[in-house]
Amino acid sequence: QVRLVESGGGLVQAGGSLRLSCAASGSIADAYVTAWYRQAPGKQRELVAKITYGASTNYADSVKGRFTISNDNAKKTMYLQMNSLKPEDTAVYYCYYRPSVVASAYWGQGTQVTVSS
């Protein structure tokens, strides 16, 4: 069992930046997938960014060039650097960790990001 604890959310003006962190209770070094999702009010949860096998990164079109996902394996922590934030980025952000293709995934509890115009 792995516990994920997020931090770093908050209220920011449009154009500002935030860095989300997700501390894991165990190693994430050999993860199949680490990722960030978000869910805005009245909308489905959507993938924001992911790292596959610690190397390949993918981003939603809406955040490309603005957000950067990274892992610090020594600290067992995932990060999402968010720059040039827009009001439409407002959502609850969740970190996600799936150890392997055959393993179940783990979710963080979510952290609120609110971008004011």
C-alpha cells in the first residue's frame, strides 16, 4: 500500500505560477506511470501530464508549454510545475501512481487550485 500526500495548491492570479508536490510513502523510482489529473466542477477527471517508466512524458494539449511534470526519486516525490496559469486551469488536482502494468493504481487526496482572472 502506498500513500500519496499532495501539497502546493492555492489561489493565484492569472499568469502566475504554482508548484504542486506529491509525497509518496514508498519508492516511485520504478513506476510504470506517475501522473497528475484534474477535475473541474461539473466535469470529468482528465489527465494533465504523465511520466511513463520514468522517462517518457506526455501532456494534455491544454497545458503543453506551460506545465512540467517531474519526479525526484530520492525524495519519493512527484511535482507539477504550473506556469502562465489561466482561469480554466481551476480544478482539484490529483496525483496518481501505478507501480506496474498489472498493479492497481494509487491516488492522492487532491489539492485545490484556483486561478482568478
